[in-house]
Amino acid sequence: MILRFNGFNQSQFNNFKKAQYNKIYAHEAQHKAKGGSLAGPIVIEKDENGVAVAGHVDIKMPQLDKNNPQNTINDAKKVISSALAPSDPSGQDLKVANKAKSVLSEAQLIDSQNNNDTSGLKLNYFA
């Protein structure tokens, strides 16, 4: 029996399946490459015909570390880079990037306040 899928014969269908998988995998691989240690494995979701229809890479969203905001800044930048790595970011990719940008802004503000805190400094009258 020849499987029909949108008018495809078996060979055309197999080529379509492979192309779909490769397209989705390439997109997710870009997320994974930029996400580094913050990124989870690539997951490809398939429909009942075995055709790749979606994919994702979980990424660890940085938590604001008020004691070491620079770590948060570094991780947030990595998450943003990962989310926006593909040339065709999805709506979910943009949501992740925006959330990471929010965390980044908070961390930068705390870092700036920490660097401008002069409460522990004393004036040197002999300077």
C-alpha cells in the first residue's frame, strides 16, 4: 500500500518527512548551541504520520541573584542569545527572550547600585 499525504507518493512523503525534521532540528540546534550549559536536550515532536511538526529546547531561566548580579547578567544574556539564535524565532522564542531581558534589566540595575554604593567609604582628608 502506498501511503498518501497531501497527494504525495511514499518516496515524496519520506522526502517531506526528512525535510521537515531537518528544518525543525536545525532551528532547535541553534537554540542549543547558543544556550550552552543552560540548554536542555533537543526535543522534536511528530504527528501521527511521523512528520516533525514542532520542537523545543528547554532553557534554564536565570534567577535574580542580588548578591552576585553579574552571574545573572551573564546567564540572561546567554538565554537571550539562545532564544534569538534562529533567523526565524517563534512567538515562544520571543517570549523567552523578553522574560530574560526583564531579568537582565533588574540584574543590571542592582549591579549598578552595588557599584555606586559609597556608604562604606570614608573621605581621605590627606589626599
